[in-house]
Amino acid sequence: MAGFNTIIRRCVLTALLGLAAASVVVEGYAMAPKLGPGQKPLRSVVVPVHRNVREQFFNQLQLFADMHGFTIRIAPATPDNEYFSVSMHRVDIKVFCDSVWDPEEFEISFYQNGDRPVASGSIEKLVGDLKQTVEQVPGVTVSKDD
């Protein structure tokens, strides 16, 4: 009978661990931006940002959004304010900026907003302007450009 109880305990423990893992996956999925099926970014850049200049970086993102007609939302992605999420929207383009894997590295991705066409060359201009704007912050340089 003792062996049977051990098997039951292991099954219950395995089930609980599976539920916990599923909860993390579902919670992460709920936080992901809602995009069309298979939609990939039009352009992406990676920007390392040290914690001591993060507020200046956010101020520059606000300036960029204002210059280009985006509404912007900057919010902590975790309760400890370690990771952040930034979203910018306008009629034709959405921009998501997250420090998902590293609190000192932001990935910034540009997407087409729904079925609205994106004017030819506008993404290149936006990426160029974004680089110029955020690189005004001491120590911030766009490190990867896709």
C-alpha cells in the first residue's frame, strides 16, 4: 500500500507542476501583442539601455512618438519595475518596445497596423529618426538593426 501512495503523490505533484507551467505559458501569451496570423515586424532594432539612463530613454521615446503622431504607453511589465513595455500606435503603424529577456536591452519592432498600407520608405525614415532620437541619451547606441 505504501508504494501505491507514493505513486499517487508523484502523479499529483506532476499534475500540479504541469498546471503551474501551463499558467506561466498562458500568462505570457496574454501579455503578447495581438497581431495578425504570421505577421512579422517590418523592421526591428535592439537598443541597450543602462538602468541609470532609462528615464532619459523613455523621454526620448516620448519625443519620437510626439514628432511622428504616435500615441504612446510606457509601463512596467513586472511588479518590481525591472522590465518595461512600450507601445506606440498610429493609423498605419504599431511599434512595440520591450525589455523581455534583459532589463537593460530593448527590442523595438515596427508593424503594419491592420490592413492599412504603409507608405513606401516611411519605415526606413522612422527607424532612422528613432536611432537619432534615442542616441541622444548618453551611452545609448542602436546595436542591432534587422
